[in-house]
Amino acid sequence: MSIEDNVQAVKDFFAAIGSGDKERVLALVAEDFEWIIPGEGWPLAGTHRGHAGLAKVLEKASKEVEMTYPKPPEFVAQGDRVLVIGVATGRIKATNKTFKDDWVFDITVRNGKLTKIREYIDTQALAKASA
């Protein structure tokens, strides 16, 4: 796959999540997919593996967190890695507290499928909003 194909796979993944198309999201990730969300004390933190883990964290996110993205993310790619750089604002529903999160997703794409996401996020802002 080309770098452009990898970036498009990541863009398709974000679009599928944004539209709530669970079947499309799962079709875009490998069976052994891994998503690492750092931090403690906020609902989505942890390592989520496989299609079941992905489905579970997306379900949890829809129930516990509201997020908006004030501007489109930036995509930077080399080889099988795509970095997605963005900003999210949102609210933790349980506490009704808001947050601003500057983030980077380090995504690995192989054979047209996402295999790994490692988030670099403002864990302190998210934990404060969750407390």
C-alpha cells in the first residue's frame, strides 16, 4: 500500500466513527487491532484489543463522552505510520465537566487495515473532567 492509501484508510476510519457506522469501522481494522488510550481516572483509558475491544470502547465513548472537533485534523505519514494531529473539546457526561484535549494518534496501517492506534492525549485534562 502507498502512503496515500494509508492516509486514506485512516481518513475513512475517522469518517466511519464520525458517522456512527460500526460495520464500516470494524471493516477498516485488522482482527488483531490494538488501541492504546493512556491515562487513569477517565472512562476510555486502557488498551482495547480486537474487534470486540474496539466495539466496546466506541460504545462506552458514545455513552460517557461528548466530543467535538473545532477544526479538521492534520495527517502526516511515512511508511506504514500515519500521525493524526488534532484538538477535541468535550464533556464527560457523568460529571458534566468540560475539557479541551490537544491530541496525536500514532496509527499503523498494514495491507489497508488499521492495526494499532497509540494516542498521545492530555490525560490530566480528561482526568480532571472525569473527577
